[in-house]
Amino acid sequence: MSKNLWATTLLAVLVCVFIGMSVAGMTSAEIIKINGTVNDFYGPVGDAEIKVYDAQSYACETNNCPSADVLSLQPIKTNANGNFQILINVSYEKTYNITVKKEKYENTTRQITLNNNSRNLSLEIDIRGITKVEGVVVDAESGMIVKNAEVNILDKGYRTGDNGYFIFQNVSAETHTITIIHDDYETQSFVYDIPQKEKFRTIKISKTWTTKDYAARIYSNFPSIIIGYEETKKFNVYVQNIGTKDATFEIQLLDTQQNFKYRILSQDNNEINKIFVQSGKTGNFYIEVKTPENINIGEYKFRVKAGSESPAELTLITKVTAGSTGTYFFDVSSMYRGKAVKAGSEVKFEINLNNNQSADTFRLNAGVPDKWKYYITNTHGEEITEVEVTKDYSLNLLFKVNPPADEEKGTYKVNISIMSVKGRQTKTLNFEVNVRQEKEISAVEISSPYSTKSAVVGEAIEYSVSIGNDGRVKDNYNLFVEELPAGWTYKFKEGSGNSPQVQSVEVDTGATKSVVLQVNPSTDTTIGEYKFKINVYGKANATLNASILILGSNEMKLRIDDLWVTIEAGQEKETIIKVQNTGLSELRDVELDVTKPTGWEISIVPRKIVSLPPQTTGKFTLKIRPPVDAGLSDYKIIIKAKSAEVETPEDQIRVTISKSSQSSWLGYAIIGIGIILVVVIFKKFGRK
């Protein structure tokens, strides 16, 4: 046998053996298991998409191809608890980029370096949610929308329009401070938790009050009027004293029109140039304008100025139209001119307005003693400030007056004034109110819409508590809770959520203030009803009986130690499945519900847990055996836990078949063929 023949034969045998060993043995590099969790600002993120890329991929033209070392179908999805598992076949040191993507989240990448000496590792990846913030800015007292308010969040700004609306796109879903700036309001900041789920917000802001001694705000509800040639009409102007002291404000007219005639009038039609207004109060006066005979149609502006120190200005518009604007006359009457009422209660006077001439608009105002409240309504109870009445039509109004609860008994005068806008007439009806005093000097009432509430152990409970001052004087009330079980805590707050804590509240006479009581039961509290008392102490005291009903709850969580396992075909592998009773009640007949691939054998030990106490964990051993002819691929085993009371969402185990029995036999067959080939060649050519 020639040397060349022997070399060729030996080479063929070595090739066969090498191929056979490669197929049969499936010798592979180290498989590294990565257990990971994806979280955002508020906790775990489910259904996030995980992909693994080679940090430097020479085989990928776009340098954006998933790594071929990952033993799974990509992308991988996180489960409901934000968990995921990756198996990487590592044969030499290599760097990978693990990317996390989800709709309405920023894409995030973590880089890791592995080699065949690396061990299994845990990985936490934080991602940031992206959402939008929208809402409306309103006045805290009136509920009316606030125009031209500057809304700021982070480095972004937005100015509200006529509808008070604002919106910010692409804001991170976490805690933010929203600041509102407006010339007529205090600059106010609000802290909000901005969730991933969009939420419309109504932000209430309060009026600003200057720290100056003398300052005014001037305005008119109707700063523009329509007038004809040689006609006389009035502007109703209000001056609000926003200073800290009572003041007399000088009134001046600026930029008046030539040939127009102007007069500044009091409510009694007396000509004036000053007005006295108490601090925090509002006074009003009229500006009478008369047009000349020959005047062009159009708009004519002038300004009114109030005060000399920190003065306020207002621009008024006279819109001149051709000809006269109509002939006007009206009557007002009321049957009852005097009524009796107890302090703190409402009295109403019925008023009839009869328009005898052209259709006209009538403005309504009233005069009442200091600290009294009044309302002008229609017969349906809707509050109104202006009405339009056609010719020969009558309208019934109600003038409602509320003396304060601490008002001394006696007879007081009130009035309502009705001014026709086009007719330039004002008529006033005067009334007398005889006040009876029936209230105690100090009296308080405490109430809550739900004095009994239910909760589970460890849950904080909030009560809305209203404190009403039924006395005749302002009072300060201290807040206490008595007879709570040992280990329980409580606190009073301005409102729900993260509002500031309070220990007392000041309540005006006849007013009501609401606070929130937060009660925190101890974690070892047993199921049952617990009674306690909510007390307020001031010049008068009151107690509200309340209770909390602690209930159990049925909650269960499924935990899988290995979300991804590798098994040889025909072999058995065990994995642990944990079921945790996260509720407050016992769970009965706890078992696993398993959906397996066709032909696979699955056994569970134990088959059932008869009883699982609260806050305990049960364990099941899951034995998995794929068939001997299972192909090299990934398979899914669907698992959920269920009891007589509740069941968990489905989770899954991915099973990778690492070696098939068919491939082993094929490898052994190739090796056998190689050996037979050597024997045949030797017998045939060995002796020659």
C-alpha cells in the first residue's frame, strides 16, 4: 500500500470522525443566563421589547442586526412583573448592547461584556416613560377660566388662550412641579405625579394681594358701549382696593375725545372725582359720555385712572353708530319692601322689571351692609348680573340677601339698582331687613359623608371631614383622634394625597372648612371593625363617631425561577414554580394549570396545595421531559396558578432543545462508516 494511499485514507477517517463528533456531541461554548428586570419611575414595566445586538458587528452591514449568540427568538418580552431572561452562547470575550423599547418610552441601551468564564448575572434596566400633560387653569374662587396665564414645567412654557387650556408634549412620566404665573395672581407651584397614562388636570390659582399700603385694581364688565349721535350713555366702572389700608382714590380721565362730554358720577348721580374703598373691598362709579352732533362713525377710546400711588388704569371704548340707538323707558316694582330673618339665614324680595319701550339690556347691582352676601337670580335660581328684555315684556327677578351669622339684631337697609344700557336710566329699589339673632356666640358642627370605611390591612384610609362654624364669632379649632387601637397612627391634611399636614383650622362664622383625616392601621391588624372618635376643640367642641372595617383580600402571584431552560431531547429537567399568597385571606386548593407542547411529558409535585395561608409561598416542582424525537428549536410551556378563590395571569417558560437523539445517531453512523472504510481499505490493499 503506497504512502499516498495511507495518507489519503487517514485524512478521510479523521474528517469523518470530526464531523461525527461535531454532530453527535454538539460541543458548545459556555451558555450564560441573564435574569433581568425593567423598571420605570413607578415600578416594573411589562410587555417591553428586549433585543441583544453585537456592540461591533462586522457581519452586519447596517451594524444594527440582533446577535446570533442569543439562543432564542428575538425580540424578548418582559412579563407582568417586568422580568425577562436571556441565554447567550459565549465562546470568547465579546461586548453586547441590550436595548429596551416600548411605545411611549425612551429607547434605552445597556452594554455588557461576557466571555466563556462569565457567570450567570442579574440586570436591572431603568427606562423613562414619555407622556403629555394637559389641562386648564381656573380661578380658585369663581371657577372661571384664566386667560394669558404662563404655565411652566421643566424648561418648557405655555401661555393659556381664551379657553384657559395648556398642553405639553413629550414630558417624562415622573414627579414634576408645574408653576403658574399671572399678573393678577400669586405665582403658584403645584407638585404632581405624572403617570404614563394621560390625565387631564384642572389647576386652581388664587388672586394675588399686594403688600403695598395703597394699591388699586380697576375694571369694567362692559368696557365698550354702542352710542348714537348726540346721545348720552354710562360706563359702570369698579375699583378694587388691593392694598393693605383703606384708601381714597383720585379718579382721572385721560386721552378724552374733543367735542365729547364726560362726567364721573356716583351711584346717586352726583358728580365726583374721588372714591373711598376699604381694603379688600370694591366700589363702583359711572362715567357718563355724550357724543357731539357731528361725529364720524367709529371707535373712540379714552382711559380712566384710579389712585396716585401705584395707580391702576382702564381703557374704555365708545363705538359710535349712525343715528339714534332707540327710545327707552322701564319700570321696576316689588310688593314687599321689608322682611324679617334670623341672622345667617336668607331672605328674598320678588322684583318685577317691565320694559315699555325699545328692547334694552339691563345691568343689575345691589348695595348691602358690610360682610352681607347677596344674589340676584331668575325664578329658576340661576344667578344673573345682566338681562335683555324686549319691548312690552316683563321679567320677574329674585333679590336674595344673607346677613352674616354674627350680625347683631336690628333693622338694616339694602337696595338693588337696575340700569338700562341703551336708555341710560338707573332705577333703585330700597328694602329693609329686620335681623333676629338666634345663634350662640360659639357653636361648631363636624360631619363626614362616610364616617364608616372599609380597607385591607396595611392600607391607609382617608376621611373627608367638614367643620362648620355655627356660632357668631370666628374660631380656631384643634383636631384630635381618640380611641384608635395601639400601633395605629393618624394625621390631618389640607387635602388628599401629599397635601401639607395641619393640626388646627380657623373657620369664619357661618363658614365650613374641609380637611382630610388619614388613618394608618398597623400591619398586624386582624380582620374586624374598629371604632374611634374625631374631635374638634375650640371655644365650642364637637365629636364625630367613626369606624374602619378591616377586610381580607384574595391575591396570588406566580413566580418562575427559570423563565428559560435548555434540555436535551428525551431527557428530564426540573424547575421550581413558586406561588405566593399576597392577600390577607387563606387560599384553598392551589394548583398549577399547565399547557404543554404535543407529545411532551409534564409532571407536577405536589399536585395541589390544600391550604396556603396569607403572606406565605408554596412551591411546586415541575418536571419537563420532551420526546426523544424533539427537533432543535424553542418551545413554550404556558403556566398559571389557580385556587378556589382566584387565579394568576399566564406566564411562560421557554424551552430550548440543545441536542436531538436523531443528530446523535447520525454522528455515530458517520464515525462507524469511517471505521469500516479503514478496515476495507486495509484488507484490500494492505498485503500488496
